[in-house]
Amino acid sequence: MPIYKMQGKKDGLQKYRVRINYTDRSGKPRQLDRVAYGAEAAKELERQLSAEHSGKAPAPNKALTVYKLYNSYINVKKNEIRETSLNRVEKILSNHVLPTLKDIKLSKLNTEILQDWKNHIEQKGLCIVTKKNIYGYFSAMLNFAVKMEYLNSNPLTRVGNFKDAYIKKESIDYYTADEFKKFIHAAGEEAERLGFYEWHYYVFFNIAFYTGARKGEIHALKWSDIEDNVLHIRRSIAQKLKGGDRETPPKNLSSIRDLQLPNALIAVLDEHRRRCRENIKDFSDDFRICGAKTCLRDTSLSKRNVRYSSLAGVKTIRIHDFRHTHASLLANEGINIQEIARRLGHSKIEITWNIYSHLYPREEERAVAVLDSI
């Protein structure tokens, strides 16, 4: 079952072909080829394929520690998930699991040790959502250990997830149409006062309100993404990865979408394009819509958000809440939940429904009216 070095690299890691020979259930000889990046990931992939297809699982390593498992797990995940997602996995596991458990051998990872770990996390004063996320990422890593036959079962399931004695559905924050009008009017006045570059922020918040796009998706937008008044969302930009800004695919396949633009936003974009052509000598359609050669900074965007809302005399909401504002406005007008899910780029309509179902009071009234008419 050899590993071959191939031409090409990804994120600085050498490309390898992993090949295994095995016999299927009918007794026929088979061969399987897969690709991995990095020598360690290739070895892990070979081990995994061997366990799944040859029926001859490698003997568990009783000396394997949580830290060594973490390294193996991360090397495999590098080839399976987006870089932004990988960064989140690494951050949560290294901050909340490794500090107390990294030197513990998997064979010694029992209920008592894991309960002590849970108690340690409880002392951090984190919100219930964060604690459940930590549990989920740790449990996924231990499930990987089971899959690789380092463990017979996941011991964390016996301890159970974190619980909140006072569970309540979190409310979402958003602007009404009138509040947004005040906010964007204040943003426009600031752009008039401060000059050309300030208009990029004004345009950013217009796009956020009228499309419901994610912050990273708006950062990544280029003028070439607008075609016949349709906005093509095809990429995202992450600013929190090591090494600077990184252009990545959107969050999921459903996030690759086309949005027809309303007339109000078309007018804003047309005027902004005119300003860009007048103020940027080498302007081209390959420039970012908001920021030109480089995208706007998240920190500057947050400061503008606070300033504009203060000048407008309205509450300050998060940048992400402009996405809620877009969806809430449509939901309150009775727009089909499936269309809202499509516009937001949600992978499942259940996600949209769980967040915005309470904004459909008119549907409840209509249902009662139908029953009353019988």
C-alpha cells in the first residue's frame, strides 16, 4: 500500500497519491487511489483507507496522547474543510482542550478525567452556545479516534454535553426599514463631509441591507460580479487567518448564488462606480466594490457602524445583524421562507426557519381566518 509523491502543492504542502489494494465482499481484488497534501496527512489517509477497506485495522497505539491525536486530526482535516473552518477548529481545541488534556494518553481518557475537564470549562464563564461548540469540536476529534481505531468508543458521550438550566431562544437584533433609512442617511452625510473613500463604507452597508450577504462575501465582491443587474456571489474574504487576507470559497455550496438587485441598490452602485472611475486612475472591473484595490478593514467597518448609528440616533447593531435586518424585512412582508433561505445562502431551510419563524404573525392570522371560514 504505497504512497507516491506527485507534482503540485497546496498551502505549501507536497501533494501525494495514496494507493491501497483490498478485496471486496465478493472476493474480487480492488485498488483505491486518493490524494492528500503533506506527508503526515498521507500516512493518516493510508491508515484510514486500510481500516475502512482492507478489514485489517492497524493496532491501536496505546501511547497516543490527546496532543498527538490533535495533530493527526488537524492534518487530515486540512484536506476536508475550508481554511476558515480549520482555523476555528484549531483555535477552539488548542484554547479549550489541549491546555488541560494534551499529555493525557487516550487509553487513560476516562469519565472522571473528562468530567474534570468539563468542570474546568464551566469555570471560564462562557456562554452556553460557546460551551456546546467546544464540546462538539472535542467530540468530533474523539470520533475521529474511534474511526481510526485508536479508541473503541467515544468516552465524552458518557459525560454528556453542557446544559443550561435556563434555556431560552436567543432573540435577533435588526433594524426596521425606518431605522435603516436614518442610519444610511447619516452614513451618506459623513461620506459627503469626508470625501471619496468614505463612500465605500456607505456602499458596504447598502449592500448588506439590500442583499443580506455575509460580511466576508461583501468584502470579496468585485465590479465584475455585477452582470445585468444581477449580483453573483462566488467568493469570500477572511481577515483573521494567519498571513493576512485570504480569499476563499463561500461558506457552503448554497452560498454560491445569484441575487437580482433592487433599483435602490442599483442606483447606489451606479453612482459609486462613477465616483471610482473619477478618483482611481487605473480603475478596472477587477477592483473590489468596497475598498477598490484592497477590501475594507473589519475594525474600520465596526467603528463606522458605531459612528453612523450614533449620528442617526438609532441603536447600534452588529455588522452581522444587517443580514438579520434583510431577512426580517422580507419575512415581515410574507416573502416565502424558501426564497429567504436562498438569498441568505443557507445550506438548509431549517436554519432559516429556526431563526425567523416568529416573524410570520400574518401567516398565523391567515391560518385562523381559514379555519373560521369553514
